[in-house]
Amino acid sequence: MKALFVVTGRGIGGDAVTALNIAKALENYGFQCEFALDPTAPGLLFKKHGIEWHKTSIPQAGGHAATKKPY
């Protein structure tokens, strides 16, 4: 089976850690896990672990992203 995790944050904080931990647990049960982030998200946690992700238009609502001005 496959699971797609849509991470609404920037891919560097709590949302990303939670998605990564759940994905690792599901992989023990035979799931193939993939991730999706906003195209402007840096995804540093996923880069650190060598994980590629799909780019999809979703709001970066996690963490401090909601308090910063867009560039």
C-alpha cells in the first residue's frame, strides 16, 4: 500500500517530524510512503534524510510561517 503525507508546514519543524515518524512506523507494516510540500517550502528535514517530495500548492500553515510576510 501507499501513503501520501501532505505536510502543510515548511518541512523543517514539528509537522515534518511527525509525518516522518509516522511514515517510518508505517513502513514497518509494508507501506510505501511519499511526501508532498508546497513548492516554496525548503524541506530541510527531508533533504537531511535524503527524501524527495512532491510539490503541490498547499499553504505553509505550520510553525512560524503564518507570522512572516511573503517575499
